Amino acid sequence: MRAVVYRGVNNLRLESVPVPRIGPRELLVRVAACGVCPTDIKKIQYGTVPPPRIFGHETAGVISKLGSGASDLGWKIGDRVALHHHVPCLDCHFCRHRAFAQCETYKRTGITAGFEPAGGGYAEYVRVMPFVLPGVVKIPAKNSFAEGALLEPVNTVLKAVRRLSLLRGDVVLVAGQGPIGLMFTRLLQLAGAQVIATDMLEPRLRLARKFGAKWTMPAQTGGRAELPLRHSNPGRAELPLRHSNPGRAELPLRHSNPGRAELPLRHSNPGRAELPLCHSNPGRAELPLCHSNPGRAELPLRLALPLSAPRPGEVFFTFIHRATRGRGLDAAVIAVPSDAAVQQALQLIRCGGQILLFAHTRRIAQSAVQNRSRSHFSLQPSAFSLDLASVCLDEKDLLGSYSSDFTLQDEVARLVFSRRLDVRDLISHFFPLEQTAAAIHLASQPTADSLKIIVEGTACHRP
């Protein structure tokens, strides 16, 4: 069969390799679609694992052969299936704490096309081992293989959303509106959050509004001029930032449901008086909310800012302050590997708020240092600095989430196959197997019109 084999850093070769041989209770699946994942891109571009390997783990296809005993588990030849390459033991110390990605069984890859198991989706056939069969899902006839292939990344996002302690109506920033960020935007919106979506590409902001963002805004880039803030309100035209007075800018805040009661900030001790908004930067002047008439319904708030030289992020900080009525964000999801975005989020979230890191997956370099009878590791210093008082005094949580949660697989399948989360809008390009290297290059260097990239196998028959 044909397979794209990793032979070293940025070295992918289309080769002929043996079709995997399967054992008892195993499946041989003919690949129809495999998504390009940033995790594989990192391994290919930085050589974090030794060659040879066949990557690709967001895989869907058709069962072409059954190992002995597999039919007793309900599988049959011809079943259209979405695969799941990591399944935990559910019994170890990590699993009992629901830290499934740290389980040793979970860290084993249970799908391969040959060589050291690495997913194998960039090949014509894959072998599915017994311990990951509980994660395999049948694809309904109405759904495509590409939708099935995206169950795995959707699972990782739903797992991350569940790590946040959110109430309906909470305001959440999602930094980055690539495929993963857009999944966050939609799943948070389905959970009742009000989402502020940011990205540097306008086409992605337009799609974020379609996926349920209440507000969208270009990502802040230092001292560059601020771009118009856009508010998502179905049925109404979107208006850019107005200028009624040359030299000053009006920044009206609109609510998609003005009549809806505002949810109060929750307290760990309901009997205590509400504490004022904490300041992660005490020296920064606070921008108060202005009410023209406290007894009447709230009118759009106007804040004068000089157009000539706004401070970096000033419009964004002001908007967050006003959109949250001075509390600050309830949570921020950082779906881009940007330390600056994390620093900004620390200033924007309220006391007791949460920041979730989803894209910081590249470790800082480690260098072994011998110290007589024992060795230890020293880490090269990072440019990121953290005010630990914001974690201790202000009770701000810094969370991480990595990989998937096998126990969510059925719920993820319902979300995707019902199209409550319509992943079809996330897919921008399809590449044949022989162009896998080009697919990975595009995914690693995205353009304004590129989002999720799918490599198609021989079992794919798209209309």
C-alpha cells in the first residue's frame, strides 16, 4: 500500500509499505479521511520523535477486515467508522483523578500503518488495536468521513471547556479563531457563555460570528491602529466603530438581548459583601462606566479616546471593562501559542477568573547538567513572566488542557453528527494522499482562506 513516511525533520516521502497484519480482536480500516493536526506538524518540523513513522491520527474510514473475535464486539466489514487512537486504562492513579492524558496506557498509540505506532492516517490502511476499540464510533449514513475525522479534535475542545467553571451568561474570551478556536467559540456558546472572539484574520472573525461569538475583534498587535469592533447580532447590520466627532471615537456597547437580566457575579460565600474588581496592574487608571441616567434603561456607553495615538490595547481593555460592567472576563481561552495573549488575559480576567491554555505544547529547551552523584535539568529561561500575586491574592486560575477524554466520545459524536457543531464549515481544503506534504505545509503556514486541512484516502467518495 502507499503511505507517507516521516524520514526526518521536514522529510516526508510517499512510499510503498506492507499492508498491516491484524491479530485477534483487531480491525483493518481503509482510510477515507485524516485531518492535519498541529501536534503532528510539530513532530515533523522539529523532529521531536525519531523516524521512521507514519503520522495522522484524526482518522475515519471503512472496516475492510476483522480479526478473530472482533465481530463479537459488534463490528462488521463495511462499517464506516471514526477512530480514536488514545484510550486510558480507567484504573490507574491518573485515571482516578480524570487526568487521562497522563495515563501510561493512554500514552500508547493504538493505531498504526507500520513502524512505531503514530496514528497511521497518512496511509491507505491502518491497524486498530484492541485496547482502543472502545473509542471507535460508527459514522451515520448522512454524515461524511471528514465529519468523522474531526471527532477527535472536537473531543479535545469539549474536554477543555469542561475544565472551566462557568455559569450561563459568563463572558469568555477566545483568543485565536483557527479551527480549534472556532470549536471553542461554538461549544462555549452552546454552553450559554457570551463569547468575545479575537483573531488577526478578518475572514476568521466573520466565521466566528457564524459560530456564535457575541462580539469579535481583531487581535491586538502592539501599537498598531485599532480596527473596528464588531458585535454579532443576528438580523441587524453590523456597524463599525463610529466617529461622530473628528479626533474622538465613540465605542457603543450593544447587547444581542438587551432585555435579559444580568447574572450576578457568583460568590464562594453568598453572605459576604461583593468585593471590588481586582487590579492586576494597580498603576493603570480605571475607566469607569458612565450612566447618563441611573434610573432609566442603560443606553449605549460612549468613551472618548484620541484617535491619533491610542495606547496598545486601550480600546480592547476599555471594551472588556464595559462589556463586563467592570468585573472583567470570567474566563479566557488561549487557543494560540502566544505568551503575550496570556499576559493580556491575566489583566483582563476578574478576581477568581480562569485562563485556559490550549496551544502552548512546545516545551522550553532542557539541558542536562551533571552534578557529581546526580544529574538534574536546567531550563532555559522563558520570556514569559507571571505575577504570582494575581494567582494567590486575586485567586486567578491558570489551567491547561491537553488531548482528549475518551469518556466524552458519545457526547462528541452526538454534537458533530447532529451538526449542532457543524464542522463542515471548518474544512477549507482537501488534499490527496500523495500531496500530504503540501497539506501539512499549508496547515503550518495558514492563509486568510485556509482552516482545517483534510488528507483523503482511497476509501473516500465525496460527491
